[in-house]
Amino acid sequence: MERLHRLRHLIIDMDGVLWRGKRPMEGLMNFFAFLRRYGIRFILATNNASRSRMDYVEQLACFGVTVRPEEVLPSCDATAIYLQQIASPGARVFVVGEKALREALAAAGFQVVEEEPVDFVVVGLDWGLTYDRLARAARAIWNGAQFIGTNPDPVWPGEDGLYPGNGATLAFLERATGVAPVVVGKPEPLMFQIAMQRMGATPGTTAVIGDQLPTDILGGKRAGLITILVLSGATTREMLRESTVQPDFVFADIRELMSTWEAVLERNSL
């Protein structure tokens, strides 16, 4: 537990960590008060590409927590940053996803189009997903468009249980086209790198807090970070026992993490 004493920066997942569905986790306000009190900087980094950073700022405000827009990094923003690095300005993008993803790509200077020719097919979670839209995405990939996925999460946690995630959509298109997507979100390194750059952090002072082993925890390990799993979201203790991906720390939820961490900090201050 003494490794917690060195932490000055956090990359925090949200769904399953800070809330589940529309319900905030117990101790949410106290957790953020603890981070501010001890000067621990954070980025709220989520693989969810269906909501903008302002959506998250507003949701947390409803829960009594104030965060700045630059402290939030959804995968729609990370995907737009990635495309700016590899694509020509004004490239044509067909989007499977929600308004936040389309707006992030448009704001980054890309043409969000519905008709071919298409340079990129970008796929995020889409609440109105239809077979027709999947077919159009597949045809564009068959015709040479590069296939980009915002995130590979197989499931996401709702209030009444788990739901299929964007990884399921990517798997559908990969099976249909024979083309594997380039994935931007966790567990790939880009989101962690952007988050650490924003905080002026290094791997030695940074931990990732998440509820999913194949994205949050695996990604944190690949980035050389301390990894903290909370069991308030998608991962059960049985899943943890059977997994080859093992976190550095496991807590029931953010309340247990906070109480343990605060005890370590107070002990080291004596």
C-alpha cells in the first residue's frame, strides 16, 4: 500500500468507477474533495465516445462535483487528435456513432460525410445502430477506407446490468470485412499519453483507476502506470481470479480506495 504515497496524478475511468448508469457511486463528492485537498491532479479518461467532455462536466456538476473541461478526455476527442496526426486536413469520414463523436471530428477539421468516397470509417458506440449503417460502413471499408475504432470495450455497465459495448460493433465489422480496426482508446497508449501530457505527469507518479481489466488495467500496465481496479463496475472477483491481467491494487469502490489511501498519506506525514 505504500506505493500509494508516491502517486500525484490519476487517470480515472468514469462509467463503473464514478457512477453506474445514472447513479453516482457512494462517496463521490468526498473522493474529489480528497483529491483536491491533497493536490492530486487527475484526468477523467473514458472510452465512451458517445458523450462530449462538456456532457461529463455537467453530469458531475449534477452530482455536486466541479471539474474543468480540460480535466476530461473522452475517446471521441482522443480519436480526433489521432486522426489529426495521420490524416490530411479535410479528409472524409463516415461515422458510426453519436453526435459527440461527429462533432469532435468536425471540430478537428474533417468532413463528416454520409456518401462515398470515404477516407476513414470511425466507429464508436451508437445508440441508434442499424444493420443498414453497419452495411454502409462495411462497404466503405471494402472500398479502401481506413477502419478506426474509438474503443474496444466489449461491455459497459448500466444500472440494471451489463450492455454490449463498442467492441461488439468492431467485431461485427471486422468479421464482415476481414479488416482489423486501429483502436484509439484504452488499452492503446494514446489516451494515456495525452492525459499525462496534460498533467505534466510521468509514469512513476501516475496511476490508472478503472473497472475493466482488458482496457483500463491492461492499458495502464502497457503505459507503465500503477493500476487500481475497483469492483463497482464490469469486473467481478471471479473474473479477476480467472484473468491473466492482474492490477497492482484492488478495492471494492472509490470509498475503500480513498480511506486506504488517506491512511497511507497520514501515516507518512507523521
